[in-house]
Amino acid sequence: MQNPRLSFLIGGLLAVSMAIPSCKPKNETGVISSGAAEKTYVAPGKYDEFYNFVSGGFNGQVSVYGLPSGRLLKIIPVFSVFPENGYGYSEETKAMLNTSHGAVPWDDQHHLELSQKDGTPDGRWLFANANNTPRVARINLATFKTEEILELPNSAGNHSSPFCTENTEYIVAGTRFSVPVGDNQDVPINSYKKNFHGTVSFIKVDSVSGRLSLAFQLLLPGVNFDLSHAGKGASHDWFFFSCYNTEQAHTLLEVNASQRDKDFIMAVNWKKAEEYVRDHKGTAGKASYVHNIYNEKTESASTTTESQVITLDPAQLKDFVYFIPCPKSPHGCDVDPSGEYIVGSGKLAALIPVFSFTKIQKAIEDKQFDGDYGGIPVIKYAAALYGEVQKPGLGPLHTEFDGNGNAYTSMFVSSEVVKWNIKDLKVIDRKPTYYSVGHLCIPGGDTKHPFGKYLIAYNKITKDRYLPTGPELAQSAQLYDISGEKMEMILDFPTVGEPHYAQALPADLISKNSVKYYKIEENGNPYSTKGEKLAKVVREGNKVHVYITAIRSHFVPDNIEGVRVGDEVYFHVTNLEQDWDIPHGFAVKGAANAEILIMPGETCTLKWTPTETGVYPIYCTDFCSALHQEMQGYVRVSKAGSTTPLTFGTNLADSAVVKN
Amino acid sequence: MQRRLSSSYRGVILLLSLAMIAVLYLPIWKIELSAPQYPEGLNLQIYANRIGGDVDVVNGLNHYIGMHTLHTRDFVEFVVLPYIIGGFAVLGLLVALVNRRVVFYAWVTLFVLIAFTSMIDFYRWEYNYGHNLDPEAPIQVPGMAYQPPLLGYKQLLNFGAYSIPDWGGWIFVGVGVVLAALVVLDLRLRRRAGGVVPGVAAVCVLLSLQGCTAGPEPIRYGQDICAFCKMGFTDKRYGGELCTKKGKVYKYDDLHCLQEALKAGSPGKGDVAGIYFVDFAGGPWVRAEQAYLLRSSELHTPMGSDIAAFADSVSFRMNQGKFNGQLLTWKDLYR
């Protein structure tokens, strides 16, 4: 009896256990097709096809990748100090990080926008936003250097920025945090509805120099502005901004700002706003905000403080700002290449609404309004709506375009990129991302003429994609080939910082203009030393200026005596090289700031305040030549009040020892 | 008639009691959750006296959709269940001691009662957990409930939930199977006749596991024909499917045909596991109970029902404006 009973029991259990697992669907493993390696392989010595500028998020910088290889080419320091090359530490660049709050060493960099001409990237400048201490920056793409940073008054959480109009007439900056605006800012937080305002700044970009200036600001109801994009073609005169928290919550926004069925896309006729400003309809108000400019000639940055801002109040000056209802806390606000379709992505919505610019114009003309919000007319949803993409996925965030009538939307919650047709709003394809995609980028994907070909998904969660590196992981990005009907994932690569938005453009729009080195004769830095014979050390009270040159493989001078404890020593290092990719570095023992990297033909200054007597080594930190390790020297520091004479020199035959 | 149990029976009963004591310490049930951003998966484990596994992570996620957080102390079950299971084990020892067939059968009945009540209670708890949503939750999908499956797999937004017995549960099931076998063998011995297939118990268990019936299948346009009117599928905007408990799928090109087929009793009402409609807006299948139905003579459906189905109120309203129809629910059409 035992045996049949036992086998019966086992048989029963087996049957049960086999019946169940068959019901659980298999996970998609994201298998890469065999041709993927070929598509992303850029042979040694060959160049990538596209530059990909990627925001650094919490590292405050901009990183530059090559596509399709996913290779990291450069990190451009923008809003955070960068001890690696001295940005924010050197005397020349310190001023770049000045704000009305003093020098701020860090920021949160979210969005990038390439300058455009006729709606197409022209490869001249890259604009970047700082989220935390509201600023916008302009980066020169010939030198990959941050040239200008403008602070924004009446702003907090500069998130809706720095998107530009078709000819880079303006870049914009909208506030994620509404704050009290005006003379009295010491108000109770719960007086939000009464006292708090959002603002949207229009920043004029000089078409020749790229110089930024705050043209005017819109004073708006206290909501959270999230993202924005300019119109194109027929909608050229308009700018569109998404906003949430129309509930005007000031606490626990997670719940309290998610109650209304619809928030808004705000449409602004900036041409009309320009007219109002021209006709002096704006209010000139007091404000204090700083403007930092890096002068290429003097190779140094300076800070000026601005004191005025022109404000336009759309509740009083009518007919240029409108709200369009958009479901559930819209995030992305993207305009298709034709400029006709405006895509709002309600991050909590189960659909994607697409608005029609023609219908919006008609609705405004026919006054198809649903009352107003804070004095600004609200256009009827149905009157502005072109249609809705049904069941696109969960958590739609951002949309880019391929120029062939298709839109690609990132889905945070369902971790996928969804391709859909703009005209019939039907979903064509969906591919998983790894994991929880935030922004996505197609080369030229937010412009009038997208270059298409690739799509990059920038993910917020990495987990098991790469070898583990402890609790803190790199962020993951995936590259998709979008040249076919179906998207194909061809590469997975780690990124630095935490990328948000990114921009990409064909490499030769930039590479052909790239500066290789600075001509020494054009060096306008007042502390430059254009030849070893001119090297010197000058004492001015307790300031010691060291005019020092660097060339393979020595400094002139490399022996300095007569420095005293308590002196402020300024090493003005001029790199005399006139060849591509021969930077020199400079470091001194005990320097409390950073090292500096000096590009060929450039002068950089490192300040050093020795606190103890002794002999301090200096050396080159960038491996410059076979005798790089010999490129060194000494600085003797004597006690305060010492009479050690100031001497400096080298044992070079041709320069001889120069004595003061 | 024999009123006592054989010694081998008493031995097995003793073993079963010990097995039930093990159940006290092992996880009885588990709900595995998987989502794209959780490649490693999340686990909820239900023990006799507590909830274990990634409870905190799950609680953290659930507040987005307004589900209540899970805390062991909120469940009277976790106080009572150890006594029930422990008591059952102790009673088993008594059954072996008392050595009466009547008592044994009483014990078996008790087991069946415990099993059923537990499952009913579990279902009731899952229902409340999935339906009692905070009306102020940030993410609200109209018509969406998040009740985990009692057994088997179910997709809840971006999470797949897979509910199965864990070690303790399997032991429990095993105990049940052995008890069934003991009963069957005992009855057969008593009748001194065959006729009862020993596999019955296993088959019963298998049948009870049919929680995972087949869902709707895609309609192959140009190949499939309507199961009622026998015509080919012409319009991708209309139609529906009946899925039976046995996993068979009947496809219809119009709601008219689907209704008529149900009326005709082919398949019979009792056999139907699920009714699904084609989403007029082109989305995935819409469950009949959740569908927004639009009746309008301007729709011109293939077989004249003039009814289109929608998954959500927004697409329904958009098309209602276009076609001037009226809103119906499946309940209105079919009682």
C-alpha cells in the first residue's frame, strides 16, 4: 500500500506545481539583435556621427558623448566647480559662479538647448539651466567653455528652461517654484494663493555675440511651471509652457497637487509681449541679479549686478497669454516639427493629448473660453484638442520627433519608449527601457528639421544593467536605431551625473569650428607672460604675483624664494605651447583650492596662501611629454616678516637667472 | 463495520500533524510582484502570524494609487491563524490517540473548513485591499482596481502580480492531498470495491487551480470567421470574444452576434469565463464589465447592433460627440 500512496502523492504535487508556473508570463529580456554591434561600432581613429550634449543633473555640468558609440568625450563645467581643471577655483573663472547669494559652488543642471537658425541647430552655442539657484548659461561650442551665466530674479526652481525660439531670438526660464514676488517677501507660507507668483522670463540672445539680457518677465498665477518649447513655422510667434499644481498647494504636493483632473499648457504670444514692452506697457521693477561674463580676450570672467526687470502682467495686458487644459499634471510640452501639434504629457494621465495650433487660434478668435484662471482666459479643452493618443503606456513624460510624422514618448512608469503617428495618433511600436526612462533625445528631435536616425533614452533607475559599484550606480542610457518602422535597441551605456534633457546634432556642425589652441599673441589676459624672458615675480604688499611660463618640460621660474607665511601668492601660469592638445597642469603642495589646467596659449591663475614655513614643490599635472616627471620646481616660504630676498629663476642656459 | 483506524493510518495522521506544525513557521502564501523597474522582483510573504517580504517597499509604492499600507497588527487573522493551525495539529495527535474513524472524518472536515474559510478570507482581504482606494491618490485610473489574484497571474498597471502558495502553503496542499487519499482509500476499503480512481484528489486540486483561464486572442483578419454569423471579420473597430473556463475562445464580428450566441446558450452562461470587446479607439481588449458602450445608428456595425465599445470615458465622450449616441453598459444589454 505504501508505494502507490506515495507515488500518488508525489504525482499530485507535481501536477499542481507544473500547472501553475505556466500562467506567469515570461519577462522580456531585451535581447539585442546581432547587427547591433556593427551599428554602434566606431572603429579606432574614426569619429562619431553625432555630438550628444547631455545635462549633468546633480553634477551641475554638461557631458558630451559621441553617437552611436556612446563614448564620453568631455565634461564641460558649467554650474559646479571642477577641481580637475580649476573651473570655479582659478582667479579667471571664479566670478562665473557668483550669484546674488554669493559664490555658489554647485547647481542642478536639467535642460539643454542648442542655438538655432531657422529652426535648425547651428552649432554655435549651447544653453543650460540651473535649477536650484535660478540661472541660465551659454556655452561656446567652438571652445566648449562656459562663457556666460545670467541669474534670474523673481524665480525659484528654474526648471522650464532654457528652450529657445526658432532663430534664438529668446531663451526662456519658467519657475518650478512659485514664490512671493515684490517688496515684502516675508509672508506666511499658507498665504500661497494670495502672495505667491510664478514667472516666465524671456532672455534676449544677441545674434552676433550671443550675449544674454533679461528682456521681460511675465507675472503669473502661483503654479508650478514645468517644461516648455517654442512654436515653429506658423506658430513661430508662440511659446508653450506646461504647468501643474493649479490646485496651488504649498504642502505635500504629491497628493495635494494631483487632485485636479486637468492642469494647463500655457500659450504665450511672445511677439505680442515684445510689442507691449516696446510700447512701455510693462512695469519696470527693482531687482538684484548678477550677470557673469567670461571675456575670451582677457580670458577672465567678471560679474556685474543688474538692478531692473520689466514685468508684464497678462491679467491686465490682455490677449497674449492663454491657458489650455491638459490632463493630470503635464510634464513634457513638445511641439512637432511642423509647429501645428503641441503634445502635452500628463505624467499621471492614461492618454496623451495633442493640441492643434490652428484650433487654438480659432478658439481664441471665437472666444471659446471656459472662464479664466488668475485673470488669464482658459481655452475650452475640446476647442484646442486635435486628438488623444489612447493607452500609450503609463507615466508619459517627454516627446521628441523624427521628422517623418512620428512622435516618440518616454513612459516613466511602464519603462518604455512609445512610437506613435502624429496624424492618426495610433501607437506604432513600443520598446522597453532599462529602467524608468525620463527624458529622451533624437538628434534635432525638438527642432523644425529633426535629423532622426537615433533615439537615446536617459533612465532614472539602473539596477542590474552594469557591474555593481556599491549603492551608488551610474545612470543608464540606451540607444535605439529608429531608422526603421520598429525601434531597435542597439546600445546600453552608462552616463555621469544624472542626465535629464539632452541635445544632439551632426558632428561636422561643430567639429569644423573647434578651436585647437589659443594664439599666444592674442592672449589678452593682463597677467600673461608671453615668453620665458618676461617671467617674473612681483611683490605688492602681501600679494605676490608669480608670472610663470610652462613649456615642455619646465616652468620659468622654477625656484622661487622670498615668499612669507601669510602672503597671497598668485601663480599666473601661461602655457607657451602652440600645438594641439599640449595642455600643462599646475599644482602646488597644500593648495586649498584646486589644480589648474592651462590650454596652449592660455593664462590661468591659481591663488595660494601658504600657512607654514617650508619648501613647497610645484609640478605639472598633465602628462605633457617624456620628461613630464621632470617638470617641477620649488617655492621657499619663510616666516612672516622674514627678510629673505625675493629671488626667482632657473638654471636654464638661455634664460639665465633673472634677479630682482 | 470497522470503527478504528489502521496503525499505518495513525502513523500518517501523526506525520500530517507534524507537517501542520511546520506550516506555523513557514511562509504560507506569496505574492510575487514584477515591474520593468523591478527586475529583481518584489515579494510579499504571508506567514501564519505576520506579513513578511518586501512589505515596506510595497507600502511605499502603493500610496501612489491610494492603496492602504499593510501592517501585521491590522489583521486579526495573524492572531487567530496560529491557534487554528496549531489547534488542528494538536487535534491530529488526538485523532491518532483516540483512534476512531468518526473522529478522523471530523478532523478531515475541519481541514476542509479551514482551507475554505482561509481562502474566502484571503479573497475578501484582497478585494478590500484592491478596491478601498484613497480618493485623493495622485494616480487614479478610472475603473481600475488593484485586487491581487487569489491564485495565478494578473497585471495591475505596471506591476504583474503572481499569487501562489509558498512552502507552508504547499505543505498545507500536500496535507490536503494526503487526507483526500486517505479518505478515498478508506472508502474503497470499506466498500471492498474499486471504482474510485486514486487520482481523483489530484484532479480536484488541478481543477481548483484553473484560476488562469486563457484570455482573449487577437482576431486574424482575413482568416477568422464570426462564431455566430459565420461571416469574415471586416471592420476592426467592432466585435468581441467569449472565453470559456476551458480556455476556448469564440470570436464575434459584432456585439449582436455575441449577444445572440449567449442567448442561444452556445457557449452556456456557466461556461463563460470572460467577455471581451474590441476597443473602438484601437486600444487593447476591453472587459465587458468595464466597457463604455456607445449605441448610435450612425455607427453602421457589420451586423446591425450599432454598438461600439470603449475602454475609458474620455474616448467614449469624444466619439459620443461625433456619433450622437447613448451610453450603455454591458449590464444594460445583458442581464
